[in-house]
Amino acid sequence: MSSITSFAPGRVELLGNHTDYNEGFVLSASIPYGIRATGSLRDDGVICLSTQMGEWLHFEVAADAPFVRRGEWTDYPLGVVGALREAGITVGGFTAEYVSDLPPGAGLSSSAAMEVSTIILLEKLLGISLPGIELAKLCRRAENEYVGVQCGILDQVSSLFGKQDHAIFLDCRKTKVETISFPHDVCLLLIQSGVPHALVGGEYNERREHCFAAAKHLGVPFLRDASSDLLAASPLPDLERRRAAHVIGENERVLQTVELLESGDVAAVGRLMSASHESSRVNFENSTPSLDLLVSLARATAGVYGARLTGGGFGGAIVALVSRDAADAAGASIAAEYERRSGHHAKVLKCDLADGALVLNG
């Protein structure tokens, strides 16, 4: 078989920060930046992986061999292989070369883009066809079991189900996906802080445990099942109360935003995005001084309706909702003032909402 190229986009989380593993609601979108994987089958059982800047790495991974976590980028595609094999799908040798224009460490889910580009490539090479939601679940399993990040399914769904000029509304309990039309007179600014974002170090898993403990104290299966009124009436330790307040508030903000998008009230959407960031800063404590500065500068800039951190937090990037006509000037102004105050260079990506993963040839 000749080589196949797949593409999987990164994603931007518009609202719904850390709600996915709490079986809540998320509003996200695919972006026009991502990872291409070009590969073909091999008949020697060897898996050969490379990036555009690196050497070829060779792995002889027998179907019955236990997975060995290496702590390297190769855990993501090899984890996908492991998840497919666990699902009863035979995966032998293949090559895959990855080319990315998605900045790593920016909180735009380069990890999920690598997983999804791999599984889309293998699906085509192996001549199999799986429903999109099953592909997302297999990629999540790869990250949970093989990489070691106990993420929800948001990133993988966002990479697979994107639709141009639409946001993605995900009900994480029902694993139900809808697309919501996005206003044409606004676009997004993704602004990198210059401070890398990394989740394997433990902060993500720690926040997850805080949420589960809060749900237990509230007497509900997950924080999705709790309301602001229940939280106000329940005695909780301060840390768990703040974690719960963030997740419960995020679920409410997502549902409000879906209604606001349908009515075209972008100013109100922007206010909810800014409120989300304040909750991340105070209640969930997954922001950083660099992200706080970027959000503050964005909110003070003409044409910006609102801004918040995007992704898991602890570094990375912010997303700002901005008038299309003002986007270029706003991005340049924010970046210049941020560099003057922080000493860090901010990379600005202006983008619209894009389509999800696909096979580019073959």
C-alpha cells in the first residue's frame, strides 16, 4: 500500500475547564493547526516513528508484549497501538512521520492531535472503520493507561468532531456531541504565554482527585450532579469547596453560552469567558501570573469581548473572543505590552473554527 497522510487538528477549549472528567459539559472547537501523520504498513512487525526534526525510532512491539512507558513523545502513538490491540484489532508494523504546526506546550492539545492523527492513519492503513466516538475513547485510553494523564474525552472529541464555523458542545456523561453555529463577525485569538504547559507532572491528576473528593462530600456521583445551591448549603473543606465551585460554575456557564450563541449575544459570551478565567485563578488555581497578565491585557483591549486560559492550565495559552475587524490590531497590542511587562514573547494565532480530523490522501 502506498503511503497515507492523515491530519488531526488541535483544539481550543472555549468554556468548560476541567469539567470533562466530572461528567459535565464542554464547549470547544477545532482550530486550523494540527499534526499530519504520513505512513505505510511494514511486513516485518517493526513500528518506525519520526518527527520532522528527529531521527527514525524503531520499536519491535510484539502483540503480547507489555507496554513500556518511556516518558517520551512516542508514548502517544504507541499508546494508540496498545489501545487498538486491547480492543481486539491487530496492529503490526508500520511507519509514521509526524509534521506539526501546532505549538507544543501551548495548551492546545498537541498530545490528542498526535493520538488522533495516528488512529486515523491506522484506521485507513488497516482497512477498518470505527465510529468517531469509539476512536475518541480509544485515544483517551491511550492517554489514560499508557501516557499516565487521567484526562477526560474533551481533547480527542474536539479533534475528531470539529466543523468549520461551529463550536462543539459535548455532554461528557452521555458522550453526546452537537455542533453550534458561531457568529461570523468574531474570531479567536490564541495567545501563547511563552511558559510551557505540561500536565504529566501531577497537577492535573491532583485536581481530578480534589473534584472526586468534593463530589463524595456533596453526596453526588460526580460534580455534574451538583448545583450552586447544593454547594452553598453543604459543609466542605475550603479547598474542595473552591474546586467544586469552579466545576459547577463552568457547567452552568457552558449551558448559558450555548443559548447565547444561538441568540448571537457575543458580548455576554465574552463576559462568561472572563468569569471562567477568574474562577480558574481563584477557585481551581490552575492559572499562572503569565496567563493572568495576558487575560488582563486582552480584556482591556478594544474589540475584545472576553478572554480566559484554555486547556488544562498551569501555563500554555489564553483564548480571546474578538471582533474580526479588530483582531489584528488587538493581537499586536496585547503581545507588545505583554513582552514589555513580562519579558516573555507572546505568539499570537488568529483563527476561525475549523473542521476535524481527516485523511488527506489515499
